Amino acid sequence: MKRHVDLVGVLFIIWGLLTALVGVSTLALAIGAFSLIESTGGGSHQVAAGVTVGAFVVLGSLALVWGAAHVGVGMPLGKRRPWSRHVAIALGGVDLLLLPYGTALGGYALWALLSGDGKKLFE
């Protein structure tokens, strides 16, 4: 079971880095939409671009925070910090909603961390 828990830690780090990359890309799109607002003199498209900027900033920021949380938990998970197991279980539970890769990661994390042998590793 030790190998499974180690793999969950590595997968959390990879998932977190990929999610952070999506967040940075989304923030870049927000900058592009904002530059559209600045380059035009006004009009109905300015409102739509403003809504798009707001949505991209919120979604990009959430992706950065979510990715940082996974990286921040994945590293201490390999060092068997008891708090990291609890946070990883919570993150894995929410990951179940993120089809399809988050569901696979969340299911695997919950299986590895909630098993009897997985619990013993963190005692």
C-alpha cells in the first residue's frame, strides 16, 4: 500500500501542476479579452468582453488555487504527514466531480487513503 500512497502523492503534484497551467492560460485569455476592451471605443461588445474578463479571472484564479492545493498536499503526503492524508481525502472527494481525470484520481486517492493499510501508514 505504501507504493499506492506514494503514487497518489505524485499524481496530486502532476494534477496540481496541470491545473495551475490551465489557470495561467485562462488568465492569459482574460488579458486578451481586456485588451479587446481597451482597443475599441465602446459598443455592445464591450459589455460582453467585460463579462468574459470577469469570468476568466475568476476561473483562472480558482484553477491556480486548486492546483496549488494539490501540489501543497502531494509533497507532504509522501512524507506521511497525518494532516496531508485528511486534506488529500477532502480534495479527492471534490475531484470525483471533475470528469474524467479528476474522477479517476479522486477514486484512486480515496481507495488508497481510506483503506486499512493506508490509514496505518499515517499513524
